Amino acid sequence: MQAAVDYVANLGGGTVEIAAGRYTLRHPLNLRSHVRVIGVPGKTVLVIAPGRKTRLAKDVAKGSTEITLDDAAGFELGDAVALEDKAGHGFEVTAATLVAKLGPKTFRLGQPAESDYLITRGAEAKHAISGIAAINVKNAAVIGVTIEGNHGTAGSEYLGGCRGAGIYLSGCDQVLVSHCVVRKYNGDAISFQQQCTGVTVEHCLCEDNFNAGLHPGSGSRDCIVRKNMVRNNGYVGLFVCVGVRKVLFEDNNIAGNGGCG
């Protein structure tokens, strides 16, 4: 699927259709600019693989692209991982990819560390991933895709909405998320962060996720969130975070969530 999305993006844009079926992910499907990803509603299901967590064996400095794990069992090249320690959360978490193996327990990251991660502060690496991720993407869409998380199953690891979600957008412009389902994700269902503009989330179902249902945040503006069903999530149904402005929330059904609606 990722090869198809990248191929179409390199052609200048187009549509990738994902047939009905269940597809297990160890890394998010990364959306690209000018690409529409279209599934069969209710039948194209991207399943989050079981999680895994281990301590870091060495400190990691901000900007570093190398990590050494205390126990590398269950971590594979191409896996997405999250780095964190007890000193930080939110945007201080690093979401990265294991792109090379440098030793039995040492890997190179595809993205530099966002912060320092110290053994004395309980630094750890988690195999915790978004289902679909769009980073600095323009003029794209995700339509008719279901994300099935692993919340409540053995090995499930939490990933906060600043760095991940069932469907996660960061720094995007003019992206449509429509007729999608996110359920049982160990974090937020749909999150758009880092000054997203022109995002539309409509006709989506967010249910039984661990944290928030919908999470617009971090200065996002000029967006539309309408006609979504947000129910039975563990925290709030709609979490409007810092700096959000000029966002229209219209005709959403928000009920039965663990915190305020």
C-alpha cells in the first residue's frame, strides 16, 4: 500500500484504491500530497499490530538518530517506534522509524530525536503507531477506510495525540478525512496538529478508543469537523487544544464518552 501511495505521489498525484480486506500494519500508512486513498467503507480495515515496549540501554541526546534497546526482541526494521521518558510528553515524544540495524540491539532512526531521553528518567522505546499519518501533506484525502486498534489486547501501547492517532495529521493543508472509522485505538481516534489548515473531518465514526475521539490542536485553523459520530471513548469526545481558531464544529453526535462531551 505504501509503495502504491509513493508511486502515485511521484507521478504528481492521483488515487489509490485499497480493496476490501484486513491489512496488518507495523508502520503507519503515510499519506502523500495530491494523493487520495479510498477504501471500501466498512470492509477496508487497517489493523494495528500488537505493541511492544523496552527500556533504552543508552541515553539518547536530542537530535540523535541512533538508539540502543535493552531488549530488541520483537522490533524489526521498518517498524515505527515512539521514544519517551518520564520528563516529557506530548510533542516531546519522538515518533520515528527503524531504518537500519547497526548492531544486535542498535538501530538507526529515520527521524532525529525530538528531546533527550535518559535512562535515569525511565527512557523507553515503544512499538506504538498511527494507522494513517500525514506529515506536511497538501491536497490529499482518506475516504472509506477503517482503522482497528489494539486497545485492550496484550502488548497494546499508548501513543498520545500530539504524535499519533488512528488517523493523524500534522502541518497539513487541505486534507479531507471522510467516511472513515477508528475504533479501539490506544490513544486518540482522529488528531490534527501543528498548524493544520483547511482540514475537513466529516461522516466519520470514532468509537471505543482509549483517549479522545476528535483532537484538533496546536494552532490549527480554518477547518471543518461535521456530521461525525463520537461515542464510548475513554476520555473526552471532542478535545479542542491550544491555539485552535476558526474551526467549525457542526452536527456532530458526541455521547457516552468517559469525560465531558
